[in-house]
Amino acid sequence: MIENLILKTLLMVFGIGAVSGILYDDSKLYLIDDIYPNMIVYDFNNKKTTEVVLVEELQKVAVDKKNKADFESITHTNQEIFIFGSGSAKNRNDLFVIRKKDWHVERFSIEKLYQNLAKKHQIPLEEFNIEGAVIDKNTVYLFQRGNGKRKLNGVFVFPKDYLFRKENPQNRTEFHPVHLPEKKGFQYGFSDAVLHNQQIYFTATAEGALSTYHDGEVLGSIIGLIDMKSFEVHRTEMISSDLKVEGLTVKSENKNQIEFYLAYDNDSGEKKSEILTYVWKK
């Protein structure tokens, strides 16, 4: 159900269904899917959709829960787009860096980085699950979804160059636990994040299962604001009682409000995605 006067349908993008992250930049909307091995680019100027191949070996095989790359986070800098695997299984530990000017793709394994983050900050590997990413100049923020048994929501913080080191030092990594609300005894877990004017906005969903691998009944989604220094949650708002909102990006802003684009995982198998808008009152 789309909540009346809260979420509004903007457009339908075809070719992608289980949306797990979105990014708006320069009149283009970039979408990733936790199963589909490509990135979809929708151009608002010419109303055309383009596919960017990410995982070559998955182009001609049936992709399912076991072999999917599980793209869950998309963010960017001035020149590049970054797409992160969730780290929730052995085959989900890749980083894809795409040049904006020509969509050239480079692929990096960040398995050692993920392992080091989990080990240093005492996150069990079976509960490690990255669902959002932000890059602010030379610093990376990765959002750990607390949908495991220990309910470990939090933010990893480390220098950007750690993404590309073969040996990843641990001394400059941080983990900041973040307390999120609960619904029916299940805690909301991060599902995406975006940096805007030195503030972090996020979405989180609640599911009726304590697992980073298996999905549960969708109990609702919220949007919120986190302080970048204290990592305290300053505000949350309920945006849907039954949609699994997994994509968040800024569309526009004025002195009174910020308008976001949002997307959700339709869990239907259909290759079409509804793009929604949401207005955050200041």
C-alpha cells in the first residue's frame, strides 16, 4: 500500500524489479537490483533507459538467491559511481566503480576489507550485511543492516583508499552502533542512505525474520536523519506500512523541504519498478 499524501508515484522503469538502491545525478536515475547483474540508467531528458553490464559471468545464466551478486548500495563522487555487494555471502564481496563520462566498469574484491571490518568490530560474519553507502570526500560510510539475531545496526567509517588496498589495515576503521525503532518485536534495519548538505538521510525496513539471508514478512519502512558526528538518530518518519523501501536519493530542495526519490523491492519477479517521491518537511 502506498500511503496517501506521503508517497507519490512518479514513473515506472522497466527492466528491473527487485530494486535495492537508486542514485539521482545530472538528470539521470541509476538503479541497481539485488538479483539483476546490470545497472539500469534512466535519462529524464530523453526518457530512455540504458543497461550497463556489471557481472559478465551472470549475463547468460539463471540468477537466483545463491549466485546473485546482491548489489545493495550505490553512491557516487564527482567522477565515479560506486556499487557495493552486501557481504552477506562469499559471492557478495565485490565493489564496482563506474566512470560517469563513459560508464567504463572496474571490479574489485573487497572481501578482505569486509572480513577485517567484521573481525575488528566483532560483527559475526553471518550477520554482516551492508545495505547503504555514502562517500564524503575521502571518507566512506557503510551502513550495516541489523536484521540478524544481535540486531546490529550501525555505520562503518574508514578512509576511501582502504577500498583499493590488497592489505587492509584496521587501525583507522570505526563502527558506530545506531539504535533504530522496533515494530512487532522486530527492529528496523538500514536499507539505504544518502548524504545531503553534510547530513545523512536513511531508509530502514522491518521484516518478520532475524536473518541476513532469508526474507521475512515486510512490516513497514521509515525514513530518518542521522547526525554525522554523533551518529544519533534525530528524526524518523513512517513512510509505508507494507513496502520494503530500499532506494533513497535526493531530487530537489528548497528552504521548506527536501524531495526524495524512493524505490522499493516489489518481491514479485516482475521486471518493472515504481519510482516514488517523498517530501521531507524541514
